[in-house]
Amino acid sequence: MVESIVEKIVKGDVRTAARLIRDIDNGVQGTREILKALYRYTGKAYVIGITGAPGVGKSTVVDQMVRGLRKNNKTVGVLAIDPTSPLSGGAILGDRIRMQRHSLDDGVFIRSLATRGQFGGLTQSTRSAIDVLDAMGKDYIIVETVGVGQDEIDIARSAHTTVIVVVPGMGDHIQVIKAGIFEVGDIFLVNKSDRPDAAKTLSDLRAMIDITSRRFKQAGWEPPVLLAEAINNKGIVELLDEIEKHRRSRKALPRESIVRHKKAIARMELMDMIKSRLVQETLSRIADSLEFKKCLDCIVDGTKDPYSACDELLSTKLNFREYESSE
Amino acid sequence: MVESIVEKIVKGDVRTAARLIRDIDNGVQGTREILKALYRYTGKAYVIGITGAPGVGKSTVVDQMVRGLRKNNKTVGVLAIDPTSPLSGGAILGDRIRMQRHSLDDGVFIRSLATRGQFGGLTQSTRSAIDVLDAMGKDYIIVETVGVGQDEIDIARSAHTTVIVVVPGMGDHIQVIKAGIFEVGDIFLVNKSDRPDAAKTLSDLRAMIDITSRRFKQAGWEPPVLLAEAINNKGIVELLDEIEKHRRSRKALPRESIVRHKKAIARMELMDMIKSRLVQETLSRIADSLEFKKCLDCIVDGTKDPYSACDELLSTKLNFREYESSE
């Protein structure tokens, strides 16, 4: 059963892939076994992260990028990460409709992930969905995120090239809520550049980039700041060119740096996966226990403080093997 | 040592409290023992959450609230949660300077928490800092958050009254990035209400509130939508009045509902605390192990997939006691 699903996905079967991604998003049991078997078919796709606040036109940028890549006969997978807000529902729906332009093109596969990410599940489902698209044989995978919250920074961090989209005049402090997002930007795009203040936004960004440390990215790459009007398809060819340049600059690094970078990313991803499983599985085991219920009653009637309750539950319910093997 | 710190804090010693909060924020070892001992002095303060996107004027609202509460001779603690963005650094700094108006008033204690919240630590440090201010004997504790990310929703959820601040014409989708924030709003405040579109924002909000489920709050309370110009101290008296109304409506609930609500909050807080400790402690133990390093090498050279590596590490390193006592 696992094998036949894997086979179908590797052959590019859209329905099987769509079902698997939906199951991953919903946390359906059994998807891990499929992902394990699928993993050996991954590693070929180039992953591009597109990140920016709501309203900056990310979806239009992605839409035009897809057109550009398709013109060059590249296959593309798109993952749109929606921490769905009821207020923005309309806009997102509109975006999705716009994306349907590509719905008859079987070189394009577009999916939204809606995971609320209660236990950091968003990062995990996104990475797994990337694996699925990768195994399907897509040349490029574009991951579109809103760029707020640690989850989304983590997602951006594991893309090969991360593009941060901003617009002029929205108030800088609104656009880049999390400082961390700056550190992961390889390319900055000022969209809607026909608006006033575009030049100011451009120079602000350049100044920002200079003072921000970029811990996770390679040396020798100065993040360029580009102007675009995605709605009129202006600046998109240049964006794709810069992405290719960044890709080449990655490849040109000494083997040692490539391995080191690969290892840093693998480490982060493995840590995230362990964290997510720890929380999902261990936490629910603890919360289902009688001890937990007792502790809760004691906290409510004031006979126990939550700090001690937490200590107790962790020491009763969790047990570590000896670390004899840890050197 | 623990006892003398506790004693000082309960007496309201500002320097000791400030140091403890800073240590909590920095994750310094040993703070848990102090928090345990301090806990029995907590539970008297009324906690107000103020949440809204950057730029809506939260700090000005808080500043005026502090003035209003001080006029009524109430003591106030303020916790400003800063997921510090380099771009907004200036604004935040400005806010802090503005808040210094109260710096000579020893009935007011203002502190910022900057925890980046790498492992969901933000929620945890904020709750602990609330405990410290509570033990100090503050009548009111105002917790100011940016309102993005699950962390901040969780913080808002454990406040007694949560106020969501918006401004007209900023684009609704920017202001309320996370849907969840709506569910936790007890009072909505349209600040900068002299701006055009204030009426539209007001009616949009009313419509939003009607369709949003409010899982975590009590029945019988219809969240009001208020207008304010905090900078001119307009609408703040009305806001404080509504907060008192909400407080009374909470108290008027049947004892059963109060206990149920208290238990739901205690449950959420205990789960968060366990989660945070699990991740902080267990994850670092796993990551420091030789097995982890071996797995990482295998992933990088392609001989193992991360899904299997994760399974292995969790089963080698973690061991559960039998659940004989879990009914």
C-alpha cells in the first residue's frame, strides 16, 4: 500500500499527491511511513521561499514566477501556507482563484496548507509537503508564507533561496514584524514599486541588510534589492535571474562550506521534527494521565503551584535511559 | 536565599523584582525555585491583555490606562512583550521613553520582555513575569503584546480581560493576522478614531465579532467595540469602565462556570509549561547525544531519511514508564 502510493507520486500522480499533502496537513496517521519511503526520491528540486506580510502581493509575484519558469519549460510546485485569518479570507480566496490560471497546466501543482500549527506542526507539514512535491519531480518548489512567527522563519530558513517581498509606504514596522526574517532573506523585492516612497523603501532596505547579521546564509552573497510591479509582470524576469545567480553562487562555494551548510540545515530540520513529535506525542500522553488530572485539581483549589506540578509530571511520566553511549 | 528574594518581592522591592524578571527572560537557572515559592502570593491581581498590530498605538493606550488607574489609586504593573524587530526598534524605544512619565511613580512598575521565544519560551516567561508582578501586590497587570503568532494568542487567552486594539484604514488583513486573536477579544478598541474610515472599521469589527466563535470566554458577554484617541486621552475612561464591567460580569457567573473556566485556563497553562520544559530540556539532551550526531551524518550523506532518524532517536533516548496508574 505504501509502495503503490510512493510509485504513483514518483510518477507525478496529482490526485495521490494532493491526498497525501492533505493527510499530512490534517495529521493523519500513517503518512510518516509513506514519507520515509518517499524520501529517497527527494533532493532534486530547487526550493524558493517567498515571504512577506499580507497585502504585499506575494501571490501575484508567485503567479508571475510560475509563468516565467513555465516559459523555460521548468515544472513548478507551489505551496501556499495560510494561517487563515477570517478577515483576509476574501483576499486569499481571490489569490487562489487567480492561481487557477495554471490549473490546466500539468507542469504546475499548487496546494495550500492551512495547519494552524498548534504545536509547531506548520513547519513540519510544510517540510513534508515539500518532500512530496520534490519526489513528484518538480524542478522548482515555491513556498509562500506570511512571514510572521518563528514557524515561518524556520520554513524560510530551509529554502534554497528566500525572497522577502515588501511594498512601499506600508510602514516598515508592520512589514517586518519578526527581526529574524531579515537574516534569512537572500533577495529582497520591493513590489508595487509604482507607489510613492519606493526609493525610500529601497534605501531603507539596503541599510537594514547592511546591519543585519545573516547567520544562516553563505558568505560572498550580497542580498540584492529589486523593484517590481508583479501585477504588470515587471521585474519578474530580473527576480528569476537573481534567483539563478544565487543558485550558482551556492554551487560555487567550496565543497566544505556546502557540506557544512547542508549539515546545519539537516540539524535544524531534525531538531524541529523531534520537537514536533515530542510535543505532539509526549504532551498528549501526559495530558491524558490521571496524574495530570490530579495536578490540575490541586492547582485550581490552590494546594499546588503549577511549577511544582510540572516538575512532578515530567519526572513521573518521563524517564531517560542512561547516557552511557554519549561519549 | 530563595526566601529572602521572595520576601523582598512580596514587599514590593522593585530592584529584586526587576532582576528576577530579567533572569526569567534570559532563562537563568534557579528562577523556577523562586517562582514556586512566590506562587502562593499570587492570584490577587487583575490581568488585562492589550493586543494589536505594531503602529496601532498600544503603548499610548496603555500609558493612558495607567494614568486612569493611578487616579483611582490602583497600583499597576505593565509588561510589554517585544519580539524586537530591528526596524521597529525606534518606535519601541520611543514608547519606552514615553512610559518613563511614570518612572518616578512607585505605584507603577513597567518592564519589557524581549524573549525571542525560540522554543515557545515567550509564553512561559510572560506568565512567570505576571506571577512576579502579582506577588508584588499590583492591583492591575497590563500585558501588551503585538498579537501575532500562537504564543501571543496564548498570552492573551490567560488574561482576565483582553482588549484588541485596531486603527481605521490600515487594511483589516494586516491588523488581524491570526484568526485566533478574535476569539480571545473581550473588548475591541478602535484607536486613532479621528481618522477617516473609523465608522467602517467599527461596523466591520461588529460583523467580525458576530461570526467569530469565542471558545475561551464566558457566555453572556457581548464584546463591545469602543472608539478612542489615546493620544488625546479620549475614550480611555470608557475603556476602563468596560473593563470593570467585564470584570463584574466574570464574577457574576455561576460558581460552576467560574471553576470550569479557571480549570480550562490552568490546564492550558500547565500544558504550555510542560511543553516548554519538554522541548527545552529533552530536546537539548537528544541533540547533545552521540546518536544524534551519527543520525545527522547519515542524513547528510544520504544513507538515512530524517523521518526514520527521528523515530530512532525518540525510541533510544526516551522511555515511558508504564501507564498502570492512568486508569
